Amino acid sequence: MHPKSDRTRWVQLLLGLVVMMTISSPQYVWTLFTKPLAESTGASLAALQVTFTLLIVLQTFFSPVQGWLIERFSAKVMIAFGAALSGLGWVAAARVESLWGLYATYGLLCGLGTGIVYVGVVGLMVRWFPERRGFATGVVAAGYGIGAMLTTFPITDMMAASGYRQTLTLFGLILGAVGALAALGLRTPSPAEVPEIPPEKVASAARDTAPAEMLRTPLFWLMFAMFAMMSTGGLMVVANFASFARAFGVADMIVFGMAALPFALTFDRITNGLTRPFFGWVSDRYGRENTMAVAFALEACAILLLLALRENAYAFALLSGLVFFAWGEIFSLFPSTLTDTFGTKHATTNYGFLYMAQGVGSLLGGPVAAMVHDAAGSWVPVFGIAIAFDLVTAALAWFVLKPARRAYLGRPDPEASTLSEAVVARPAAG
């Protein structure tokens, strides 16, 4: 590959990172707007939170359609449109007075816009970096995970000085414009611009698989179930983190000069961003399933220690960072594993279907955890479920997914089990 082509790839990665950072605020700073929005609409907090649910549902469950549109039309135009749509959602939300208006702006426009950008950028990066898919998807996923760190404090300050309406308008315009301009520099690579993967490398897909055929493979549904379990278990902890801290009596304890809860939330956002390129890089070198098994087991250990040391504020704050560090890598490992297995031609649409598993986790994680807590009167069973999901998924990665993918790609593993052989059965041609 020509050195100029290699530089082009890194420019594409940088542009993808910028675009992803511009769409992270609607999700991650939503909590800053709930109080003034509740006052202006007269809605209860429960009714207001439906906006956030809509944002997540539309971002995830519509991702196959969004992926198809990106592959059907120009990738850069669709991604630019998604970034602009996300910014427009904030601008429009600043002008509504009703709850339904908020659903149609912040929920609908931002949800659809962020979904287009997310699956679109990931779909491009797995094409540009076939030999570093884990790292590349991890970098752009980190942009989505930590991008809001750049806007949280400016938004907080401007809301105090000028109110939430002007804040939504200004930042909606800025984020939408920056994201759209950066997206216009993105493009699909030509075959000469990407390195070839050695044929002996297990991670290389034997052939490109269309979405309809992929959906008929048990192997895809194994990945979907694993992604959904990891997402659900992680979000059971993430969605109720503040409640855990208060119930354990450590939320307001001072650690490193700060209250434990805000310190932990800041520390967690950093580790949740860093883990995505880190474990993606590890998986590029040592294998997707090997990395999954280690990372998922690490999260189980971190949650177990967090539970055991829950009354120690320092342990709680630091271990929470380890929990997030061992959880956020799902957003780099699963898309790279999927593309390794089913090829690059339909990578964006294929990932759109897999990304729906994150939507399952978003819908189940918080509510299920609350139901379990209410039924048991304790958060301990919630931690137990999350640990169980981690260990089951780690075992599936090592004992089932690893030999199953080898067999699917035509590189049978002599240690493959009967179960894994059943998982990889290819669908009949149709």
C-alpha cells in the first residue's frame, strides 16, 4: 500500500472521530436539561424521560434501515445529514413548549441523526482498517463515549447565564455544522487504499455475506445474544449507578478532594472511552474471542470486588472505573468481529442489525434492574445478574464463538465442540 494511502486512512479515522464526538452530547448531557424542560413543558420526570428512551430506541432499532440507506446512497452525504439532523433536533427542541414537541425533536430527530452517524462511521472504519478493525472502531466509538466531556462544562455555564433555550440553539448549530463538515470529508476506500489481510489469518472473512443470508446463520444470533447480554448486564449497573452509591452510603464521601459520586462518574467516562481503542488494539493482536473472554471475565471480577468493598468510598470510586473499562470495549469488539466474519461489502447494514442488541440492553438494563431491586429490596441480586451475564458471555466467547467462527470461515478448529459445530451451520442457498 502506498504511504499516501496510509496517510489517507488516518485522516479518515480522525474525521470519523470528530463526527462521532459531535453526536455524543444529546445522550450524555441529557440529564442537564431535564429540570428546565420539565418546568417548561409541565411534564413529570417519568414522562420527560420517555424522550431519552425514544432517543436510544430510534438510534438502535432503526440502525439496519439507516445502514441500508448509507450503503444505498453516498456514505458521506448520509453521515453529514445525520450529524445535521442531530444538531437540528437540539435547535428545534429549544422552541417547543409541549411534551409531544420534545418527543418529536429531541427524541426523534436526535435519535435518527445519531443512529445514522454511528453505524455509518463504524461501517466506514472497518473498511479502511481491515488489519486494525478493533482499534479503528474503538477510536471512533471512544469519540462517542467521551465527546460530551468537551461540552458538559460549557453547556452548564451557558445554561446558568443564558437559559437552556439559547444553549440548545447555539450548541445544536455548532455541533451540527462541525459534524456535517467533517462528514463531507469521509468516503469509502478503493481496493488499492487498504492493505490485504494474509489469507492464513483467521479473522479474515472468507466471503462477503448479505444481511438476509447473515440473519439466517446461528452464528450471527450467537453474537447478537452475547452483545445483548453484555449490554444488559452493563447497563443494569450503569443506569443505576447513582442509586447504588447512595444506597451504599458512599455518594457524598470525599475521595481525592471530591465527593465520591461525581469523581466516579468523571473517572468512569474516561475509562469507558479509553477501553474501546485499547481492547480493540489488543484484539487485533491477540484475537477477538480471546480478548472478549478476558475483558468480560475482568468485568465480572470488578463488579464482584465493587460489591464486596461497597462501603469503602475509595474502592467504590476506583473499582467503578474498572467496571466501565471492562464494559465499554463491547463497542469495538463486536463490530470488528462481525465484519471479520461476514465481510466488508455489507458491513454497515450488517452492523446495523447487530447494533440492535444495544437497544435491547438499553430497554432491559435499567427497568429490569429496578424491578429486581424492588422485588428483593436490595441491589445485591442486580450485581449478581450482571456478574452472571459477564461470565456466561466470556465462556461463550472462548468455548463456542471462537471455534464456531473458525469453522464458518473454513478453518476448522480441532478442538471445536459439537455445540459450536451446530452454531456455524451455513444456511442453504436461496
